[in-house]
Amino acid sequence: MRTLIVLAAVALSAVAASSAGAVNAPPVTFTDPAGDSGSAPAVFIDSDKNGATGDPKGLGADYLFVDDFSAHELGLYSWQSNDWQSAPGSTAGVVVAADGKTVTMTVNKSDLGNVDGFNFAVVSSDGSFDSGHTDSALNGGGAFTYSAQTVFTLVPGVSHNGAATAGGTWTVSMTAVRSDTKATVGGEGTIACSGSEGSKKLAVVLRTFVSPGGGHGASAVCTFRVPKKPRHALLRATVTVSALGRSASTAFTATAR
């Protein structure tokens, strides 16, 4: 069985949690060249970005995240003076994919000093640190640097439901508001328009952000083509605004006149 040892000041998903609750930050990808790992993969992390503190032999790491595949043991440790000490009752967790090739580690920021960024390197071994059994990243030494990503949600703001005219059009709109800045999403976002009359889809004739000016935020506008018949048909629509991996939606109904 492969053994993976991880020295971690902060697990890579730790800063995904926020005071708002279960809201995840956008993921960040770091790439190590493929084909040089021998028979195993691994990771080191420095929470205060200071190599002079923490483990002097491990990048100045302040926390140690250990996952032993063969023994099915998981542990979180912190560097205390000159040695690693266990951090009992921590929120650390690990999930190993069924194929044994992907490991997902999680831990709450509160267990790791509530840092907003860290340096890290990766080292893995299949039990022997001999040549061909170990991989490291960055190759040749050094460390990656991670900074916490902005965590926010999008919530629906002001909406408008226009009149639906048989044989004409139906226009609806909504604003999407960021929880962190209270700003409305505009051209940096995308709009999805979905409309139907019974089982029939409504054609979208306009999809755009419109700003009324005067300091008011942009509205996401969707205009649909309304069938001529039947009159008094029930129409349904959904407008979805997305930005930076977040989305907000508003549903509308109208009767064709």
C-alpha cells in the first residue's frame, strides 16, 4: 500500500471556509510536471510564510498533516519549539479516491491560526524515500504560494416582471448582489435565460445587462418570444446570473394577453 506523508501549515482546502458558513472559495490549481514521481506522490506547508520558524528541516512548516495509507491513520500536528506535537480533536479529515490516485484533505482555519495564505511544497513517498520512490514539488526545492480567495455568495436583488403579449414578447429582469461588497453583478457576469409555455420552450430574443445609471446596479434582462396561441397561456421563466463560480436565480410567471 502507498504511504502519503503531508507536512502542512494549512490543508489546501482550509481557507475555503468562511465566517458565513459552508461557502467555498474558488479553487486554485498548482501544477507539478508529470512523469517524475517514481511510484508515489506528496506535500509541505508554511503558514506564516517564514522559513525561519517551524520545522527547520521541512520548509519552516508550522503544521504537519500525516496520512498513512497502509495504516489508515490521519493526524494533524503543530510545531512546538523543537518537535511535532499532536493536535487532538482537530477538524482535519481526508478522503482517498477509489482509484487511490487522488487525496482530498480538509481542515478548518480555526485549527491553523486562521491564516489567509501560506507557502507550501509537496513531498510523497510509497514508504521508501529512495530514488524512484519519492516525488517533490516544486522540483529542485522552493515553495508554492497560496493566497486566500474571495469568498462570497450571490443573492437575487430587485426583479421586474413585464407584461407578456401573445404574438409579441415578454421581458423579465433581476439584479444579482454580491454578499461581500453589496455590489450588483454587471458585465463581468453571465446570464442564462430559460422560458417555457407548457412543454414548449420560449425563444430568447434578448439577453443582456442593462444599467439605468444614477448609481443603480446593472440588471440582467431576458426577453422571450411569446406564441400567438393559445391566449391566456401560462408562461414560466428563470433568469440566472453567474460570476466567479457563484450563481443567483429568480423565477417568473405570466399569463399571455
